[in-house]
Amino acid sequence: MVEPEVKILSLSILSPGRPDIVLPIPEDGNPKGLWFTLKEGSCYSLRFSFQVHNNIVSGFKYTNTVWKTGVKVDSTKEMLGTFGPQQEPYTYEMPEETNPSGFFARGSYTARSTVNSVK
């Protein structure tokens, strides 16, 4: 049996009243440096664009962990679903979230996002 292949094409940040920020995914999957900036207290949602090849992907899920100055401040897990192979890209939009605000929330954050399927 051939293992399914999933390729993440882009990640978009959607915020009401602002143009979408479309972040292309580097070939190695690891962006370097400052990737984007969001205003404190703003509402946003994430939209993934991806393709599935070879076989059905079941239990496809998204995990995101956020750190500020080396301390874990947030962790999110979202089940995206089951997807079959097709030529056209799939899109999936996450529920809307709000950025933290206030003096203690200001600063730079580091996040690690992964997508994977149930084996």
C-alpha cells in the first residue's frame, strides 16, 4: 500500500477589514526569521491550502504550540478530517481567534505548527 502524501501549499491569515496575508510554505517546510506581524487584540483565522496524493489521509490534524521568551503560552489541536487524493487543492479554515492584548501580551512570539495524520 502506498503511503498518502500531503503537501501544504500555503497558510493564509484572515482578519476582518484587512487584506489576507498569504504565506507560501518553503520547500523544506521551515520558514526563517520574522514571518508575519499581527496587531494586539485583533481577530483572525487561519486557512490552509493543501494537496493529497497517492491515498486517503485519515485523521488529518493540526497542532500549534506558541512560546513567548521560551515559555509555552498556548497549545491548539484541531482535527481537520479525512481527505482523498485529488488534483485540486483542499482548503480548510480554522475557527476565528483573538490575539492577546495588554502590556504583558506585547512582544515577540514563536510558534511551531504541524499537520499529520493517524497512522
